[in-house]
Amino acid sequence: MAIPHAASGELIDLSSPGPAPEAGSVTLVRDERFEIFRLEMPAGKALPEHEVPSLVTIQCLRGRVEVSAHGRSQAMPAGFMMYIAGGEPHGVRALEDSSILVTMRVNRE
């Protein structure tokens, strides 16, 4: 069974499901060109360094995360976002219980 995603023109609730998130992601929008998902990260949870072929944006909705990219690490509090070029290695680690919104272009050929 396919997981339902938001349709064009539909409101999307970006709020987290509760005060202490469980690790996991929820895909909010997916089509042939891009994907948007919310990722819940408990404090201490890390996504190891990786790279994707397309551009990525990471927006901290709640909490505080550390983003490693371009040879440095930066703490990102809620309300901030970062753009990462395609092919750039990057990683994310939750400094606090956090929720992030990730947008990325995808190539489905």
C-alpha cells in the first residue's frame, strides 16, 4: 500500500508529534522532481556523513542540531536552515531533541 503524501494545495502540519521525538522520518511531499520529509532526532542521534547528487536544504524546526559540511561543523538552532550543494559530504547530529525539515531534488529516470 502506498503511503499518502500531501497533494498540491493541501496544508501540511510541520509540528512534531510530541515533546520527545522518536527517531524516524515522515515523507510529506514526493514527486518526480523533489522530496520533502520531516526527520525526528532524539538528542545524540546522528546521521553519518553521506552525500546525495542533488542540492539539499536542512531546516531546524525544533531543538538544535549540528551540521557538518564543507569541512566544518555548525550548530543550527530552531528557525535556521542551510543549503548544501549536490555531491557535498554532510552529516547531522542532534544536540537536543530535534525536528528537521529536509528538502532535496531527486532524479527519477
